[in-house]
Amino acid sequence: MPDVFHHGIYTAFILIGATLTLTVIIILIDGAFAMMAIPTMVSAILLSPKVVKVAKSYFARLKEERA
């Protein structure tokens, strides 16, 4: 079932890409890239406190091992 869905989407995008102008296609691609960047930025913001905590712990252990 998912295979049929993906083939349908793929075929639809081929038809859309063949009928639209290059400028519109580039705008759609840029929009898709922006939509993919949003979850990445949100997850980076949400995980940053944990990353800082783990980094401090790591560097503290590293400093102890060198001493």
C-alpha cells in the first residue's frame, strides 16, 4: 500500500514539474527545504539544554582524567 502512495506522489510531481515554469519549481523546492529546516531548528533549540549539560559533564571528566 505505501508503495502505491509513493508512486502516485512521484507521478504527480513529474506531471507538476513538466507543466510549471522553472521559476515556480525553484520556489517550490526552496519552500520544501525551508519546511525541512523548521523541525531541525526546533529540535536543536529543544535539545540545547541537554547538550550543554552533557558537554559540561564530558569536559569535566576529560579534565579529571588529564589531571
